[in-house]
Amino acid sequence: MTLAKKGLILFLFLGALTVLVIDSTIKPKSAQTESTLSKTILPDFTQYTDVNQKKTAFFEYMLPYIQKANAEILTERKAIKAMDINHLSTKQQTQLTVLLKKYRVKGDVVTAETKQTLLTKIDIIPPSLALAQAANESSWGTSRFAKHAFNFYGQWCFTKGCGLVPSQRTSGMNHEVRKFKTPYASVKGYMHNLNSHPAFKKLREQRMYARLQNQPPTGLALAKGLINYSERKEEYIEEIGAMIRHNKLDLLD
């Protein structure tokens, strides 16, 4: 669901009895332009003493990035759906071949089967899920990795110098917490991870099932496919679901 077009008024219950109404455009402090989304200065979320204000500021900050990333995915998905697999232009063939590699789909030749596999992978991540995970993984934008690496989703990398070394990294481990140039790059990296990594096949199956039922994918449903996102397994899934429900983020899906 596109927030701006639908003019949705979101009620976020951020406290036991606190109801907060947020304008449907959810603009931060300036217009949602390309320059705004490319900014590399993270707001100081530690300045908020009121938990509800902190949550609201964080959601308003992250949502435009999530909306933009999803819009790009939908544009790509629409183009793929419109392609006739039996009458591909050279440009389309090249584009699809690149996507097969990008999304870890086996095979160099584009077939009806590989096209369908791509469509299963190239799809949106519900805003409710992306927001809840960002809040959880970055401690509402206050973690060291969010502040110094624009990493809101705890994403790892394995090349020395590719990110920040965790202060409590287990001896013998060589991973780092990936460093991104912009917050938007972090959101795109997170979505690509869920859309391409074998560990999140269940999540993509949940989303595909919703599509087959002509239903929009929801964060609560897809959260069940996060079993491999955290070492906490089921506990992590329950925590993300609770954050979605408590903050009424499902109204964004």
C-alpha cells in the first residue's frame, strides 16, 4: 500500500495509553527529495527523554527510505512481469541474466521457471517489518553501528576493513558489522538480503503465498520467516511481532 497515495492516517500506540496521530505523508523536517534521502547525518535520537517522541522521530526518519526502496523493487518487478519470456530483446535478456546472478537464481538461461523464481524474490518488504527490525537492531537509531556505520539491521561483512569490529566478537570469528555510505544504502542492503539469501526462503514463500491469495504481504506474516535472522530464533520472531503489534505498524502494510 502506498502511504502518500492512500492518504492513510496512522495511529501509533506508543505507550500504554498514548495515541499519536501521524500525518500520512510522514515527512521528516524537510521535503522528501532525493537530496533528503541521500543525507549522511544521522539525527541524535538520544536527545529524546520521552520514549514516545523518540519512537515517532525514528519511524518518521526511516519510513521514507523504506518507501523508496520498495518503490524501486516494485518498478523492477513490474518490468519483469511484463516481459514475454519467448520474445526477449537483447537488452531484456541481458537484464534478466544479471538479475539471475544478483538474486542467486541458478542457471544462465532465462526460462519461465527462472522468471517465476525471480518474481518470488523481487518483491517488497512490508514497511511494518522493516521498521520493527530497524528499531530492534539499531536500538532506535542509537547503537554504535547505526551512528558510525549507518547500519540499522545488524548486517555483517567478511572482508577486513569492510565495517566495524564488534566489541564482543567471539574469538576466532572474523566478521565485521558492515559500513554503509548512507542510511538508504543500509535499507537497500537489508531488503536485498531478505530477498536473495537462502536463509530467508521461508519468508519469501510466505510473501508468495499472500500474492497467490491476492493479499498484500504483511510484516506479521513474513516475520515467521526470520528464524535465521538472529541466534535467538523464535524469541526474535516473537519480539519483532510484538513490536509491530504494540506500535500498530501493521497499518502501514
